[in-house]
Amino acid sequence: MALVAPNLDDRRFQQLVDDAKRLVQQRCPEWTDHNVSDPGVTLIETFAWMTDLLLYRLNRVPDRHYIKFLELIGVQLYPATAAHADVTFWLAGPTPDRVRVAAGTEVATSRNDTGEPIGFNVSEDLLIVPCEASHVASSLADGELRDHDATLANDTVFYPFDKVPNAGDSLYVGLSDAVPSCAVTLRFACEIDGIGVDPNNPPLAWEANTADGWKRCEVERDTTGGLNRAGDVVLHVPKAHEVSVLNTVRGGWLRARVIETAADQPAYSSSPRIQSVRAFTSGGTTGVVNADAIEDEILGVSEGVAAQRFDLQRSPLVAGADMIVEVASGNDGWLQWDQVSSFAASGVDDHHFTVDTNSGTIVFGPSVNEPDGSVHQYGAIPPRGATIRVLRYLVGGGRLGNVSKGQITVLRNSIPFVQRIENRSSAFGGVDAETLDNAKVRGPITLRTRNRAVTLEDYEQLSHEAAPEVARVCAASTDDGGVRVLVVPSVAPGEYGQIRFEQLVPDPDVLQRISRYLDTRRIIGARVSVEPPRYQGITVVARVRARQRFAPEDVRTDCLTALFNYFHPVSGGPDGDGWPFGRSIHVGDVYAVLQRLPGIAMIDDARLFAADPVTGERGQATQRLDIDAEALVFSYEHQVLVEDN
């Protein structure tokens, strides 16, 4: 049972007035007019109001003691985390020179009626590398590479695939250089011959060659209709793209591979014919963060004493952002000091400091009087007269930075050849700083764990402390007595609320940070692994009837949005806080989700299929899909057919 805080004085305004009037009757019987119009009663009510305020402040004393107790056991408010997004810098046209977008470049949303622009900073340098198509080749499924450079030089056409294309047939384009994180435009001159396919959904997968094999490229647009007419294919090349050698030919290789078609996707009945291929770089993509970067800030000069405190000019700080503090060390230049969570394990020669992310206060090691009368120094003391500086830190963050797709459009720093910018997906990961009320609830949990991981709940709580930006954490015991900590990152939804499977792969740095944090807090002998959970892909195929006066396309959009939002590992499930770990999926869930939509008159059929989120292979229709206790659901390409009622 929760402890009830005592109410030191529960009297309120009217009770105080009534008590005062009773005393008046006892002490001043000649005062007989007790109506509110009497000036004496007005004075009584005035003093009762002032007393009521004093009692309110008195009853706040237990809250103050509680907060001071939380400070005593080391509870601090979680700082805000900054939203992240990928922003594409589009060039005005092909350029022979490399274009550099430096880290720290400022971008923002446009100003509107609802508020001020929201600013972002580029977090990593981007180099937009020019390129051209230097080689063209093709291969049949599992066949050898066929060179077409001579064919194109003679202005003749060639067939990139077999006469009747099969899955695995590929068209290869070798670029003059690797273009990691760049947007590349492939300009084709084609003849309409590859008939049979849906030009808006051709069975082609565009991929880039990397050290780890072929990686999928995101298609910005394809005006060729699946290589069936003259037009452009704009690809976003992954960051790992590199120069490689295929069939003794060196280049930055891209390829279009024919893939297996889905049940409702038409396939090629004959191969396209290509007359020419050109390539040029049209832009590049890099990450931005919703925070202001403060660089080269001088904190002050050390006085050579213990427990020195220095305040940063800006606060609060962004959670998880690295801070680099340096202390001048005479002829040796600047010496870097390391940030720690506490000085408990710091020796007298350890160059350590702590930082309060909310107030922006940096503290150096204190001296503590021991019971035997000696003085122990925790952490080194900066030498007297030494200048202390911070090379870089981030301030800002919050959920306000979780802007939707296409909102980041303003480039605050002019960059040659860059025409426009845009975020192709929503920003994600922004979380407001923790409130005091939430810290009060968290206090007893912290007191129970005592910064040690014993129970599964302890592992989850400490993992959130190490990485507050992650969406979900689940700890589970293994058969060999170990603990598996499953981490689900925050994700940005795309069209219909759909997410890509690669978005569910946590950042390796985040996993390492959690692992290091738990490693110093686990019990001796406990084996801990920090990893993403397993995911069970599902595909829903449904046929519904729309109500009158509802457009079928709008109903289809509503259905897809509802399905992707419900079968969602982060924000789905019955309670809207993420699909529960290990919860089975039933076709009845599909009916329940769709039937709630206002545009649905009837659900004619709904089928549930298991799908491999990596390969996309789909199983047989089933009424119920059981998933492992440590697994989550992942929506993979739902299909909805809407008919008029």
C-alpha cells in the first residue's frame, strides 16, 4: 500500500471563518451582527484567507522533504533527448565539383502561424561526390556478367534481362566513383518492350554494392515505368557504398534486380530494351539533430581546490550527447578530462568530472573527511590557474523536434550548388525532460534497485537510465541463467504509419552504452546480452466495402493507416504503447481494427499471413499466428481492396 503523506492542518477557509465567529460569540457577546456586510466579518474573512495560504504552504513541507530525500539517494531528472532526422540536400543540377555540407550547418522548419521555426544542426559531414555512368552490364539469374559498353557506344539497344525475365536477372550500372549517402539520377532512354508490369509498381529492387554485399537503395522516383520508357530513376545510395570490382571492371556499382512478384503484382512478360544510360549526382543525405551546438566555451580558471563548480552558459543539456572538457596543462597543451556519473570509483589521479544536465553545472572531484580523520580526494583537482574549457556540447531537444515529413525546408547557411533541402521522413526520438511528478514515482524504484541490477525490472530501469532515448526495453531470462535485454529504438513513421525493418535496428553505440552501464551494475557472474528483439512479420490481406459517400481511395488509406498503427512494435497494440512481447496475433484483431473505421460498411474477407521481414517471403493464410515470448510484431506491406457497397 502506498504511504499517505500527513495533512498537518486540514482546515480550510470557511472552517476558519466559522471558528472565528464562534470565538466572537464567546469573547464579544455584544457583537451580534455576523453578516458578510459587517466590516468586522470582512476582517475575519481577510485573515482567514491569509491563514489558509499559510496552511497550504505548511502542508507542502512533506513534499519538500520527499524531494530532498530523492536528491540524497541520487535521483535526478532525466534530461530531454533531441529528435533526429535525415535531410536531403538537393543540387540545382549536375556539378563537376564535390559539394561539402559541414557538420554544424543549420537547417530549420519554415515559420508558420503556429509558432517559431524549429532549428536543427547537421551532425556529420556530408560529401556530395559527382559521378557518371562509366560501365553498363547485365546478367541472367546466377549467370555471368555481360558487358554492354560497346553496344551503347554503337548506339544500339540491348536487353538487360532474359526474353521472359526471371527473378534474379539484373542490370548493372558502374559509376565512375563511389557515392555514399548521395542521391544519384540514372537517366534512361528505353523502348516500350518490357510489357506486363505495373509502371507504378515494377518488380525491381535497386541495390548498391558495399563491403557487406548488396544493400537496398531507396527509390525517390521512377519515371521510366520499370525501364519501359525514357525517364529518370532517382536513387538514395546507402552510406556503405564503395568502389568494387565486378568481372575485372572497377566502379561504384549499382544494379536493378528482378524480384519475385507478390500475388497482386504483375510480372514482366518480356524484357525491356535500353538505348542509353547516363548518371549524375543530384544530392546527398545526412543526419540532423534538434539541438544547438555550443563550441569552445571557456568555463573559467581553476582555483586549485576540491569540488570546484563551473556553470555552462546554456542549459539544459541533451541526453546522451558527448561533452569534451579540457584543462590547460602548461607546456603539454590541453589535457582532456572524462565525464563520469559519480566519483565513487575515482582516484586522486583520475581526471574526472560530473555534469548536471538540467542546470548545466560541471563539478570536479571533492575531498571527503574519513572516519579515521584522514582526507580522501575523489578525482584529481585541476591545477591552480589552469584554464578550463568545453570544446562542444548540445542544448535543446524535446518532443517539439519530432516534426513530420517534409517540414525541414529552410537552409540557414548558404551552400554553393544546393538548391533546396527536405526531410524525406519524420524526425523521431525527441523526448521532453522528465517532470518532477514522474521523478517522485521513480524514486521508490531507484531506492529498491540501489543502482544494482538484480531483478528483470532492475535491468529495464537501468537500461532506460543509460539510454532514455530508446522507445522500449524488455529484460528476459535465458535458459542458461543469463539475462537478455531487448532494446527497441524510437522510429519515425512513414506513409500510412509504416516503418522500414532497418529502422528497428538499434544504433550500435546505444547498445554499447547500455551494455557498459549494466556491466558495472550487474551481480557477479550474471551474463548480460543487449540486443534487438526478434520480429515476426505479418501481412494482412483484406477486402472491404465502403459506405456510401465515402471515396474508396480514402477508405483504403484509412484501413492501411489503422493496420500499420495497430500492428506496430512501438506505438501499437491494444493499449497504444507498443505491441506486447509474445502476444499472439489473431485474425479477429484485423476485423476489430477495420470495423471501427467510419467508412467501412462490411468486411468481406480478411486473411493473416506470416512474412519474413528480411526476405519478404510470405507463408500460408492462418487464423492465428503465435510469436515467441521475446518477439514483437512487424507490419509488412498490408494489402486492402475496397469495393463500393
